[in-house]
Amino acid sequence: MEFEFDIHKIFLEPISKLDSSLLPQRRPLVSSSEAQRQIVAVIDEIGKASAKAQRLPAPITSASRMQTNQHHLYILKDCTPKTAGRGVVIGFLKVGYKKLFVLDHSGSHIEAEPLCILDFYIHESLQRHGFGKELFAFMLRTEQVEPQHLAIDRPSEKFLSFLRKHYNLRSTIPQVNNFVVFEGFFRDRKAPG
Ligand code: ACO
């Protein structure tokens, strides 16, 4: 995804992590107000692209939603010389903690607050090149979470295939909400969630 401004001046790292402040850890090379304007444009655009790819009626990721939630947004840019110009955004991953009632194997409701995968998108032209894995692995390291301890909000078929391939997540524990959890969800969890 290309923009009319220089991605490399707002996102200095290959993967930038944003929270509700919408500011990456490394200070952008443009003024704060300009950086804010550009970052809002990027988030709104990639959120729309993800919704379109998943055929959702409306984006679930936008700058205004980011500002009012405690979510973490990881944005991956292209660092290869061929896009050395203004840079391109390859994709993003959005996560956040949510209080959920999760059914265990015996069907009992267990209250938990797992890290949830809320939105995940790699640009159509770049899917199946390993970028999703790069982004996901970075998030796991940063959030210090094991893949089997995540809850996934309405995963697509592509994402389920991704989790099978890269993390051997296959068997699910049936739930009554939209979240999918896998075998191992209740094993060795960090307290309290
Ligand atoms: N069809 C089936 N499986 C796919 C596809 C596809 N078109 N694309 C990726 N995968 C899965 C496969 O397991 C694939 O392995 P394979 O090529 O050996 O079959 C594996 O992902 C490839 O891994 P990466 O290259 O690291 O993944 P990628 O960069 O493509 O990112 C992602 C995966 C984010 C799911 C991407 O395909 C995408 O954006 N899809 C469209 C949007 C989407 O479905 N997002 C998830 C929504 S659910 C949620 O966010 C909670």
C-alpha cells in the first residue's frame, strides 16, 4: 500500500508498534502534527483494505478506534531497496486483551483475559511470502505470549491455515462466542488471565 507521503519518515523501524497515542516508539522525522495526520491516514486505509479482504461490512480497525481502545497495532513496512522511494506498508496485526468467558474441555465457563488477535492483514500482492509470519512472530516476542494462549476473533480460513502451518495449532476447544481457542489454551497460562 502506497501513500502520498514518505512512510520511512513516520515509521523508522521495519515493524512499528502503536498504541492509543498513535505514535511509534521512535520519533517520526516530520513534525508531531504532520506525523499524526499521516499515521491516521495509514491506519484508516489499511483498516479499510483488511475489511474489504475479509468481506466485512465496515472496518474494525481505524485511527479513531485505536485512540479509544487499549489495542496494540503492529505495522510492517517494506524495507527492500526496490521500494526505497516513499516506502510501502505491507500489512498489519492488531491485538488487545479482552475479558472473555472461555469454555474448557468439560464445557465449564472460565473467566479469562487473554490476548486476542483482532485483525490481521497482508496486502493481496504480498500474501504467502512469509510477511504474515514475520509480523506474527514479532508480536509474540514483544507481547511475550505463546501462540496457544491467544484467542482469535473470527479467524478466516486463510488465517486458520496460517496457524496450522506455522504454529501447529489444529484442534480447537469449541466455544459459544466468536472467539477460537486451541488445545493448550488452559495449559501453563500466566496468571491471572
Ligand atoms: N489461501 C490459503 N491459505 C493461505 C493463503 C491463501 N490465499 N494465504 C496465506 N495462507 C496461509 C497458508 O497456510 C500459507 O502457507 P502455504 O502457502 O504453504 O499454504 C501461509 O498462510 C503463508 O504464511 P505467510 O506467508 O507468513 O502468511 P501471509 O503473509 O499470507 O499472511 C494472512 C497471512 C494475514 C492471513 C494473509 O493471508 C491475509 O491477509 N489474508 C486476508 C485477510 C485475512 O484473512 N486476515 C485474517 C482475518 S481473521 C483475524 O484477523 C482475527
